[in-house]
Amino acid sequence: MMEKFQIAVATLPKSRLDIHLDIDMIKVALIYGDEVKLYSLSAEFSTYTQIISGMNNDQFGDFEVLRKL
């Protein structure tokens, strides 16, 4: 039984938050690997922005507590 070939893609934002580079790197990694793990500050910030933008004040306070745990 062959093990899956895993590829890690790590990116850092340049001057602005843009995930286009991340997407291009993931596409290439998927060609060669069976599984891809993304480590990206841009994607992380983008995810938090989407989560936070949909929260009311009470939910935002709960999110801050959970994030610090």
C-alpha cells in the first residue's frame, strides 16, 4: 500500500492581502501531491475577516475569548 504524497504550501503576504498567489500554488501542488496543506497568513486573515463581518457585538466578544484559548 502506497502512502499519500503530502505537500505543504506556505505563503506570506506581500504588501496587501491577496490570495491569488496562494491559489496558484495550491493548483500546482495538487498536480503533484495527493494532499495539500496550506499555511497562509493571507488566507487566515481573509477567513477571520469573513467570520467577524457576519457577527453581532455579542458574538464578536465570544469569538475573541475562544481565539485566545
